[in-house]
Amino acid sequence: MNKMKLIAGIIVFGSIWGFAECVVGPKLSDVGLPSGALMTGIFAIGLMATSRMFYKQRGMQLGMGLVAGTLRLFNPFGGCVVCSGIAIAAEGLLFELIWYKMSLDLRDVQSNTMKVSMGIISSYICYVGGYITTQILTPLVSTSGFYLENLIGFIPQILSRGLLAGIIGALTVPSVLLLKNINLNTVKDKLYYPTVAAVSLFCWIFVVANWLILI
Amino acid sequence: MTISKGRIIPLIAICVLLIGSFSSIYVFAVNTDYTTNQDVIINDEEFSLEYLFSNTPQRTFDSMNVSGVALDAIINSININCPSCHSYKIIGKDGYSQTVTWENMQNGLLTYEKKVVFSDLPKAFNVKDLVEIEVF
């Protein structure tokens, strides 16, 4: 795979993920839906599994998490934006670790049992890991400090809330793997790069403009 | 003997679902213990919400569009010696807790919906359905 094509892919998929975290996540939260589980189970896992299938490269999902986390820093709402950004990057790292031993052509996830299982494991661990990361980092960067007993006391809740994310992931990964596997090497550069640039720019401009208007 | 991915991954997925399910059962069991109690425990003493709201001054955070009872005033009203010498652990019905300083308490309030909000701390410090404030 051409390195430039891969970098462009990281930017566009990371931008879509960050856009969803900044725009869709707060809307879900406003209407009383469990936004964390929905965002991880649908958007994070969906986009990371899709990019894994299309690009077949290790490290890409970590890059996506860094891009999405950076974009999240431009969203002024939802509390500690630095911590949310780092939590999103942590989700990318966890996905990489979970899928590290899986074959890049996804031969290992041919059966429905494997697709569902990987969906559950990826979504649950990314959600729980991201949540714990936020719970550690937020107090650390604030004036109050981090107290381990506060985190330990809340671990059952975090593990419990991850169940919904896991169940959503069980549906997301098999759905993503139903998509026709596009060979990106056959996509012409003059179509690929302008499309990727336009989508990425839209995501960044929308989020940054939203931030500038609201502050 | 090597265990294939095809066997180990579904087993891990089942374990993950079991962890989530048992945690949910545990959380449900713990939460139901609190549901009938409308009082707030502060430094091991129980106070009714009516008492707290009628005996302490109000505070409003305009930027957050939220108002309620000032947390530092609540602590002052129950006669704790040297409030600035202590830390305060705010505990919610779901077990969520955050420990804050006296300075943070001076920028915090308890809403009528029993939610604790701080103007100087990230949103992660907000605690819903307050059940206890531990002073230590």
C-alpha cells in the first residue's frame, strides 16, 4: 500500500470518527441515550473495523485515534476535552492491541462466531479502557488530584456499562464485514485524494467553526 | 498443544459478556439499597434535602445554566472545624465518587435534582443522585 494513501486514509477515517464524537455524541447524550456505549460500539468500532478491512495495515487505527482525539480537542463541550481526546486515542491503541494477532486479510474472522466474538471483545475493551483512562486522567489534570479508591469503587459500574457497548459491537463488526471489500489500490489517485481531502476538510471545518461560533 | 484462535476468541467473548452481566447484577443490587433513601449523609450525619435547601444560601452558575445550594455553605452549616483542612468525597447513588478540595467545594453546588456540579472542575467531577459527602 502506498504510504501517502495510507496517511490520507488515517486522516479521513480519524476525522470522521472525531466529527462523530464532537457532533453526534453530545446530541445522543442530550436526548438521554447512552452516548458512550453507542459512540464506541457503532462509530469507533465500525470505523476502525472498516479501515482494517480496506487498508489491511497495522498501526492505522492508532493513527485514527490520534486524529480523532485531536479533533475532539476542538469541541468545547463535554468537560475535560484533553482527557476525552486521550481516551479516544486510547481506544485506537486498544483496538490495535486486540487485533494485532489477527491476519491482515481477515481470514481469521471468516465465521460468524468469530465476527461476533471480535465485535464483543473489541467494543467492550475499548469502552471500558477508554472510560478508565478518562477517570484517571481527568482528576490528574484538574486541581483535585487522582484518588484510586474512587476509581475502584466505580469499576463495577464501568464493567456493567460496557455490556451495552459489547452487544452493539457484536452487531457492528459482522455488519461492517458484510461490506464489499474494496481494493484501494485499484482506486484512481485523482478520485481518491480529492474525495479524502474534501471529507476530512468538511469534518475539521464543521467542528472548528462550531467551536468558534459557540465560544 | 496449541489452542486455535477459533476456539479461544469465542471463549474470551463469553467471559467478557459474563463479566458485564455479573457487574450489571451487582450494580442493580447495590443501587436498590439506596433507592428509598432521600436523605444525604454528610460526615456520618443524615440530613434531609428540605433541611439543606432551607438552611443554606443558593448559588448559580450562569455559564452552566444551573443553580442550587452552595456546597461550602452546607459544610459550614454543619459546623465542621477548619473546613479547608479537609478533603471531601462526593458519592452518588450509582457508586460514582469524586474527591475534591475545599477550594473546589467553594465553587460547587447541589441542585434540586441532587446533582453536584463544580464550576472549576471538568464535567467528570459532576456526581448525580448524591447520597453522601465524606469528610476526611
